[in-house]
Amino acid sequence: MLFLLLTGVVCAQDFHRLAGHISSALRPERGERFLMRPDATGYFRGLVEPLRASLIAAGAVETRILDEAQIYLWLPLRPGGPALPAVERQALKKWVDKGGPRRQIHFHWGEGSVYADGLFGEHSPDLDVLYSSALETGYTALIRRQDHVIAQLRSGVVRVRTPSGTDIRFRTGDRPFNKQDGDASAARARQARIRIDRDIELPAGVIRVAPIEESATGVIVIPEARVGNQTARGVKLHFERGRLTKTEARQNLAALEKMLADGGPATRRFREFALGLHPKLKPDPGSRVLPYYGYGEGVVRLSLGDNEELGGSVRGGFVRWFFFPDAAVDVNGSPLRLNWQSQ
């Protein structure tokens, strides 16, 4: 199965297969209305008609008015192309916050290929083959793995360490976990506890939580991060009770501090812990690119900023992710166990 994603060309059979995966994840109820948001430049244009036909065959009805919709389909955007306008993103937040069966499918693909500093990396046709393969997953096993890991993370103090020097502790307490498990049904949406529960990513695989902010203490070490038009290296972010108290960098500290100052108070707050668990999305040791937002098994994401969508208490709009494919995670001093079958 060959994808020529850089030109947006995929053979018709594969577009139909992808449309089937999306429709199966949504399980639309008869009469539900859907709104499709394809890329404005025509990227992945060939997916639109098979997906429309699949949803209509399942009993759904197309609309072009967001307030009428129960399903919003955020289709792939061209890497490096125009982003979804801010006004549209804000409208979507208000829409999903109305609750009920409202939910979005996120099918980013090109945008989801990132470097460890959280910004877009280089996307390739090989990654599309990988993402397509990741859709052909055993969801029952993935969900069991997610539940197994969440139970451990709830049980006490979580500690994240990396060879470069990250060493930070926090507790998740009774904060809600978001499970990206591929279930985009109306029934699942009606059970949503937090906004991000209504944003369903394909491929699936990550668990996310906003830890109790005041519990986060330690240091996050980022070997290099793009900030503005410069690269800060040897970055160290020191936290006490969830607040950034000291910032260091071996190179381009001023650029890093400017980013933090420009983003407002939320830039200096600990935001999120996420852990990838999809076995097919493991990073290639020879590549800088992390597949699909770090959803691969063992990839840790730590971030700064606003965590309202996760049920946290930090507000302000700013968000910056950082990924750690080589992190070790302990709970109460014992290594986190990723596979329930090994117990």
C-alpha cells in the first residue's frame, strides 16, 4: 500500500479504506449531522467523497452549518500549509462545550509528525504508510493497556526522568484521564468529562492528564527547542509546586525568555503529562521525527500552559509541548508497567 502524500495523491482503494476507518470510529446514529472541514488547498481531496458516501450510507446527514452538526470532521491539513483559523478554533470550542453527542474527528497526519521540541517535523510518505497501518490495530488490547497504565498513574507519586537530566515528580489524583482509543461514537461523547474527550484522534494511542498543578516539582531538561527564529539549547525549566521558578539555557536563553514573556502567565505553569502506548507508532531510532504527536509506545509528553481542555486549573491560552522518547516513568518508586500481560 503506497501513499504519495507529499502530492496529496492516494489510490482510490486506500481512500475508501481510510473513509471506512473514520466511519467505523464514528458509528453515526441515523439522522446525525456531520460537517466536513477539508484542507483549503485540496490536500487529501480524494478522501472527501468516499467519506461522505460512507457516512450517508450509515444514516448520517451532511450540513454546512456548525451549530446544526453533531460531528465535525477535521480532515488532513497540508504540512506547512494554512492552519485552521483562530476564529474557527474558538467556534469549535464553544460548539463542543454544548455537550451531548458533539464530537470531532482529528485526522491530522502531516501535521502530527513532530520533533521532540513539539513543533512540526518533516513528514514523508513512509509515515503515511505507518499511520495507515496503525489504524489496523487491536483496539481491545490497546484499551486494556491504557486502563492498566492509568490505574498505576493514579496510585501515587509519578516521577519522570531522562538521560539528559529531566527529573520531575507530580500526582494525578482523581484528575480525569483522556484516552485516545479510537472510539468516536455518540455514546462515548455523551460520557465526556473534559473537552478533549470530544476530540478523537486517528490513529489512536495516547493517554493524557493534567496533573494536580501544585504537585509538580523538579526540572525538565530539553536538549534543544526552536523558539522564534532561533534554537535554544541545553534548556532547563525548574518547577516548584507547578510554577516555573528558574529558566536556564546554554544557548539563546534570551529567545527562550522572550517566548515565555510573550505568552503570558500560563507559560510559567506546568500543564500536562501524556504517554504514548501504540506499539506501531514507536519512533524510529534513526529519525528525529516522532510519529503522530508522540502516540508511540513509551513516548512521554510534558507541556506548559493552559490546561482547561484537560480539566486543569491553568488558563491563558498558551500551550507548548515537549516530547521525551527516552524517558523512564516510575510510580511510588517502581517502574511503570506498560503491558498488563506481563503481570
